[in-house]
Amino acid sequence: MSCASIDLMILLGLTITFLTDAAVLAIRGHSRLHDEPGKFFSLAVLSVPLWLIFEAYNLRLQNWSYSGVPVAWPLALLGYGWSFATIFPGIFETADLIESFGWFPSRAAVRFSSPARRSMIFFGAICLLGPLIAPQPVASRLFALVWIGFIFLLDPINYRLGLPSLIGDFAVGRHSRFYSLLASGFACSGITGLLPNGITFFPCFKAGRFLRCRFQAISAFSLSLSSAL
């Protein structure tokens, strides 16, 4: 990847994020970047270490790789850093835009009992440990457990702590955030196909696993809230 490709990637990432936020603002009258720019940029900074958690898993599971990474470390770090910093803001801005369309009306409330929430936490922990202890040829096929593992592990904890959570949404009949995050994962994975070949801000597209990307968006939602404590 040349300097020009990295510059183009940065411009495209900024353009897509700002346009999406502007669209949300036009529809809703409020948006993340317009209302709370400090939190928005904090999320971008937080996105880097949080994504490195998945990269650490990938060192063992070898589920995706990057092509066209510059040989020069300053350019490589710039590309990686920018790519990782745009993952979480891109997911949430896209989810906000999808939810603003009103495609997912309120439904009947669904409440999970305390034993059910504890079982979710246990199941999530098993999902996160399984790929680490399984033989590598088997583990390489288990990365989906990592995405859903963080969801089941953290969402009940977020709910217990009074943070926004999907369990809390379901309890009041709000299903729109769940479906919007699913759709956001799919949409963001497709957007990367429009970016220059090489590092992208959402590597799922190159891995060709769209379903995994959908769960990745929800996993990002749970992770970002828990790490904000």
C-alpha cells in the first residue's frame, strides 16, 4: 500500500463517517458527533485497544489477514491505527442511521430471569475459552464463538450495572437496536469492498464471513460499554 492509498483510505473513512453522522442528524435532529463530539472521539481512541483483543485471538486462530501492508513501520502503524480507530465509530454510526429509518417498530417485551442471565455469562465465558484451548485446526473454525462470547458474557453484566444493554432493550420492547446492529455489521462489511485494496476499517469483508460481521457489531456494542466504566 502506498502513501497515496493510505491517504485515500483516511479520506474515505472520514467522509463515510461524517456523511453518516450528518444523515442521522438530518433525520433525528441529533447525532453522536454533533451532540457529544468528545465522546465520539473517545470512542475512536477506545476502538484501537478493543479491536486489539480480537487481533490477539486472531494470532492463534488465523481467521483473517491483511494484504498490502506497507513495509515501512510508520506507514504500517498509521494504516493499522486508523483502520482500528474507525471500526467502532463506523459500526455505531451505521447502526444509528439504520435505526433512524424506523424499520424496526417496538414489539412485546421479553424479560430474562436472573438464572437466565447468569447462564448467559457462563456460556459467554465458555465461548471465549473454547477457541483458546481447542487444537489450532479446530480453533481456526471457531472464531464465531469469540464474537458471540463477548455478547453473552458482557451484555448481562452491562444490564446489571444499569448500562445500556440489549437485555434492557428487550425488557421494554425495544428491538430496533439489536436489528440495527445486525444490519450495521452487514453494511460495514460491504463498504470495505469499496475501499483501496489493503488495510480496511472492517476486515470482515476480506474474510468473507458476513454472518460473523453481524455478531461482531453487537460484540463491539457490549465491549465498548463495559470498557467505559
